Amino acid sequence: MKSPRPYTPATGPGPKSLTERRKAATQLDIARAACALFAERGPDGTTAEDIALGAGVALRTFYRYFRSKQDAVAPLLARGGDEWRALLEAADPAEPLREVLEEAVRQALTVGPEGEEALRWTRGLLRAAASDPALRAVWYRVNQDSEERLVPVLARLAGPGADPLDVRLLAAAATDAIRIALELWAAGEDDATGPGSPVDLALRALTRLTASLPLLTP
């Protein structure tokens, strides 16, 4: 079974201890196994025992970290958001904010051969979520958390005089642009690159959702 690395739509605190890193690694192993099984069998055809076996851990270890089989995919979904925000955290506040956002979208969603496989796993996972309310709730929860963590990142880029309302609206719009792009792409048959790809859809969505936001107007 190959290990998927789904993308979704604030990097965490400073350096982690060895215990925290081991815990995070175990969670990711479980998440990869869960994602692979959901994409292959669907949530109904997968049990927590199946996921634990696929990850090479005891069932009690699975439940130490996750309340349900659907919750197990959250760490992988969250990684995409972490990578997207890291690109924005590294950006120069002196650069035009719209250009910074668009470039971050391009870098986050433009993929090579390995990334295309990861997006195919994402497609399978989001298709499974369409018919599984619990899995869909995890997807929405991860996106909501990502949006909240994006606010201080955008506030820094927007500068001290930015209206907090505009910053919140931009965080919501940017998060939704990527979420909607991935959902629409997952529901169709377009390739991971070119017209109709996640990056193409996300850039189009970002433009339309932010067209009237003062922070992005010249």
C-alpha cells in the first residue's frame, strides 16, 4: 500500500521535543494508512482495526490519538494548510498582497509527478467525504482551523493599519478558494495540471472572491 500525502485547504510553535516529534510521526503514519484505505475501500469498508494494522500500530494506540476512523485523516489534511501558510509567513510585507497570495497558491498547488500522485489520493479522499458526513466534517473542521490560523499571517502582511474585518474576510476568501478548488477538481476528471487543475481553479476562485476586498485593490 502506497502512502498518500493529501493536500488541503501558521506553522506551529517552535521546535518540538523528541516525544512530540515521535507522536506527530505516529499520527502521520496512522493518517496515511487511513487515507489510503478510505480512497481504496471507502469509509464504510474500513474499520479502525484496518487502519491500525495498515499503520503497524496497536488498536489502543490508534484510539490514543484519534476518536474515530474519520478523525485519523486530519493530520494529513492539515499539512497542506501548514505548507500554504509557511509560504505566506516567509513572504515580504513590502510586496503587493495580491501577488503574494497568488504566488503562494501557485507554489502550493503546482505539482510534479510525485505531487500528482498525492493529489490523486486527495481526489479519492474528497470523493469518499461526499458520501460520509463524519469524514466531511473533518475536512470542514481542518479548513476552519486553517482559516483561523491564517488571520495573524495575513495581518502581518497587510500591515498595522489594516482593518481587522478586511483581514478576516481575506482569510476566509483565501481558504475557501483553495477548498472549493480542491472539491470541484476532486468531483471531476481533469488532470492535476493545466486547465481545470487545482491551481487553475484556486487562482480563478481567489480572484473572484477577493475582487472587492480593499486590502487587494490598488
